[in-house]
Amino acid sequence: MTRVCLSRNGRATNSWCIGILCSLIMLASSQASAQQVLSQIIIVKSSDNNYFNQSVETLIKQVDRSTEFKVVMPQDLDAVVETGDEQQIYVALGQTAAEAVGRLDGGISAFNAYLTEEQSRNLNLENQVAVLLDQPLQRYLAFCSLMLAVDSVGIITEQAIVLDQGQSDLLRILDFSLNQYQIDPRNKLLPVLRRLLMLNDALLMLPSQSVYNRDTLKGVLLAGYRNRKPVISYSPAHVKSGALASIYSSPVDIGRHLATLINRQLQTPGQQTRGFEFARYYSIRTNPRIAAALGIELPSERELRSALDRLQR
């Protein structure tokens, strides 16, 4: 410990003591300033809805406390874009917000959410981070297996999915086949759907606005019910409309995933992840009424969750 000797009038007797005191004051001031705002996160919402607001609330609670947040709509983004010493990170919720943030300088740090893999590819977000609504395919397959005693499950896509070794191995372990059907201008959805339901035990809906949208959803769910084939979906809203079950990421799940990535970015600013990530956290919703109508004995949502967590370890 350094000893500073003072004279009777309170002044330091040695000039070097003054230098030490100045250094200590400057260090304390620097540390206090760093603790005020280390970084600024600008959250851009495509619209003001409860889903986005729940994700924002979860994100703010779980991100480093020294971070400053601003929440804006896409049309107000230009007014809050600043240049300063703090690290700026952008979070875009939904496609409109992602497009607005995408028009900013290419060197920014940006995280996007509430996008499907299809939307992410169309928006060309390879140089940013996208937290997808899509679950990993292995999770969808395991979910189907835990609920249904089936030999085959069909999916409809615009482009064929090439299974990797892990996915192929999982299908062998689960002991059922995954059959793919493509739609294009020549292959309309309903004829393809009828063929799928005739040749498979269940339909697995994967997130795709070009396949499942307002114009097609009712017909898809009604066709599954009339053919007594269960429909497994990616949205809890579809369960209310007639799907047997869904596995999806809730607004809280999405907020948690974003917080995990942003905290990592704050700790290691030079090592930002690029590309997209499938949903890390998920929730389950089932429809016992549809299960009873189809003669299916469903496990409870809690039992399904526990079994799925064990299977994914």
C-alpha cells in the first residue's frame, strides 16, 4: 500500500503523490463511465403485437444489465441510428423489420427473429444472424414418433430436403419413413396433398408461407381430418383449427434464444455468428378433441416434453 504524507495544511509533501492521486481519479472515472453504457441494442418490431412484446420483455430481462435498449418501428429506425463509442446491435422482429435493418450499412451487428428458413433465404441474410421459427428436422421427426405409431410421414415442400447422416440414422432408429412431395406451378397443393394422405399415415407441416397460408390452411386441415390422418404442425394456432399437435417456439422461447446469442456477442464482439440457427427452445401444444375423434391416445404435453428432451440428449 502506498503511503501519502500530508503537511499540516493538507497538501501533499511530495509532487509524485499528486500524480498518483490523479491517476486513481482518472481510473475511477473511466470505470464508472464504462459501467453506464457498454452497448446499445436497437430492437425493431414489424408491428406492435403481443408476440413481439413478450419476446422483447424476455430479451431485456436476460441481457447484460449494462446494456441500453431502444424499441422502435421500422419507419422510425433512421431517427435512432447513431454513431458513438458504444457497441450498437440491431434486433429485427419479423420480415418488415428485417428488411428495414437490411437497408443499413453492411457492417452492423444484426439479429433477426420471427422468420422461417424460407424467408431467411429469400431475404439474403447470410451476413447477419437469423433465429428461425423452424425446429430442427430431427426434433419434428422425434415428436411425430413419440405421439404416433406410424410407418410413414409425409411432408410437402417446394424443394426437396437432402437428409444428412444424422437425420437418416434417426429415421432408422425411429423405424418410419419420411416421404417428400414437391409443389410447383404444375403440381398444385391439393392434388399433391391427396396423394400424400393416401400413401402416408400422417402429414407433417413444415414452416413455409408458399405452401401453408391463409388461402390453403383450412383446406389442408380439413383434408387431414376427413381422411382420418393426423396433422402435425409448427404453429399452436393450427392446433386450434384442427391439427393434432404442434411443436413451436413461443415468444418467450424466441426471447431466450436471442438473449443467449446477444450475451455471447457482447462478451466477444469480434466473433459474431453468421447465417441462421434453428430454434433452440420449444413448446408443445396438443388437441385432445382431435385425438379422440381420430382414435389416438395422446400422451400429456408434459410427458411428451420429458420424453423428447431425453431423446435429444
